[in-house]
Amino acid sequence: MPLRINTNLPSLNARRIMGITGRDLKHRIERLSSGLRVNRAADAAAGLSVSEGLRAEISGFRQGIRNSEQAINLVQTAEGALNEVNSMLLRMRELAVQSSSSTVNDSNRTSINAEFVQLISEVDRVARVTSYNNDTLLTGFGNTVSQAVAVSTALSSDSTGVIAVGITGASAGTYAFSDTGNGSITLGNGLTTQTINIRPTMDFDTSSVVATGSSIVANFDRLGIQFTLSGQRGATAFSPATDGYRTGDLDGRNLIIESGTGGQFQVGPDEGAVHRLNLNIGDLRASGQLLNLGGASLATVGSSQQAISGIDQAITQVTRVRGDLGAIQNRLSFNVRASSVMEENDIATDSSIRDADIAAEVSAFSKAQILTQTGLAIFAQANIQAASALTLLG
């Protein structure tokens, strides 16, 4: 082996190896001090891209959970107010029944009617003041279905069989039906159209697609509208016979959805209808279309008797709205639990990408430390080796 002093190749080699070991030691120290395996894009370019996407989704889940919890509070505010409205309606019905009897005279009815009028005013007042974060809830919250049968002609249950309409994110506007009688129903608002088939696979009745005494839901999910269609019902001691829905009944009918404020809860991490829940509360003032008690009076026997049926309808409407609020509250509660599970699993995946394995890093750190110390010793020996040329000059 030649002996050279101008170029010390063993020393250069030892220095190069020491540089590699030093960089590795620096990375191990950085990972142990931060607790992260990926501290910069160069550590894992693909992993960083995946991790950042997960972190965006995780933050979306967290905010969606908070939104859901706040929405539950909003729903509870509305439902709590309606509980009191329901109590007032029951008292109003009691007064109407009392005033309908000839056991009280007109002077008594004046006093009864005074309390009745005060209760109507209180129902109105509660509807106007029930709010959450300065948004009034009971005078029309979110887009609502117009209950005026003259314009929302699909709501004429006697001739169409429509007994309930639910909307979830449906845009305001006029929706027109095309029902050609073959079991398919088309609904559109001029921008979006959807056709669904509600006829069972085995259907021997050429006119009715809803079994007698039952009901089905026609779900126009792209439009965010659901119709409950009833079947034929025979007369009972409590209700007259109804024809129910038959194919073709909805042809040419309209549904009007009126615009409102609020009513949308962002409960998921992304954009899209499936990441939102929509709440629709109609006008629940006593003088509104749903309760329609503005003209009720207990001043006479006749008006008292008529008020009973009107109050019964108002109680039914309030109960239906409370049921809808309860269903939305349950959905929000389920969403909180489901989102929490998804958030937890996203965090676990992000951890497997980002977080350092401390046991493995400590082992690698110890190895890098030993190699660094060994490299220093060998570097010193490589420099000493060149000094042996001096012995040739002795």
C-alpha cells in the first residue's frame, strides 16, 4: 500500500462517514425532542400530504361536533317554548269546552273569553320572543312549505293522498309534479328534476300503489323533499272514509316552498348536502297559517263550539312540530357520536404517519451516538497514520 502525505484518503473517508452519522444523529435528536417522525416535507413527502388532508378533516369533524351540540341547544330552546304553547292550548281547549255548555251564561262567557284572548296573545308573544343567538325560531325558521292549498295544490289530501311533507335543504320556489299514472312521479323546480318509482315490484292493482290503511314515503332526495302518501281508509267511528293516493293524482299539482332565514346546520367536515342537517319550523304564531286561532272567540255558545275543533287542529300542529324537533335532536345526537368515532380514527391514522416511535428512535439515537464516537476515534487514527512517514526520515 503506498504511503502518501498530501492526500490522506483514510481520513477523508472517515470524515465522510462521520458527516453521514452526524446528520442521522441530528434527525434522531430532532424527532426525540419534537415527538414527530415527520417534521418537514423532506422527511416524508407523501406522508405529509396525507397527514395534512387528515388534519383538515379532523378539524372539520371537531367543529361539526361543536355545531351539532349548539344545534341541539337551539332545538331544545324551540321545543321548550312549544311545550308551554302546548300547555296554553290545552287550557284554551278547556275554556272552550266550558264555554260551550249552557251551564254558563253570557256574562260568564265574557270572563272566560277574556282569559282565552289573553292566552292567544301569550301564544303570539312566546312565538315572537323565542330566539337563539338573536334568531327568532317560531315565526318561520328555515325554508318552509306553504300551507295554502290554493297555491300548494299537492297538499289537498282529499284528492292527492298527501298527508305530510318534509323538506331537508330544499330551495325556495315552485315545484311541479308530473304523474302519468304508471307508478313513476317526477318533481322539478325548473333547475333540478327527479323521477322516482313508487310502484311495488309485484303490483296487481293498476290504480293504487299504497296498500289500504298504510302509507309510503316518496323521497325526492336530490331535491330535499319527502312526501308521505296515504292509502285508502275505510270509515270509522272517529274518521270518514278517504280515497288515498292513486297513480295520476299528483299530475299537474304544485308545491310552494317559501324562503326563510337560518335552518341549516353544518354537522360534517366537508361541503355538500350530506354534511348538513336542515331544520324547518313554520309560523307558529296564534294568528299564523298553522295554528289559525286569530279569529277564535268564546263569546257565544256557537263560537265556543267551533273553537274546540280549531284548537284541536292547533294542538295537532304543535305536536307534529315538536315531534319533528325531537327527531332532529336525535339525529344531531347520533351525529355527535358518529363524528366522534370518525375523528378518533382519523387522529389514529395521522398519528401513525406523523408521530415518532420513541423506542425505535432511542435505539437509532444510541446507534448514531456510538458510530459518531467510533468515527472520531478512527478519524484520529487515520491522521496519525500519515505521521508514520516521519520515521522514514530518521
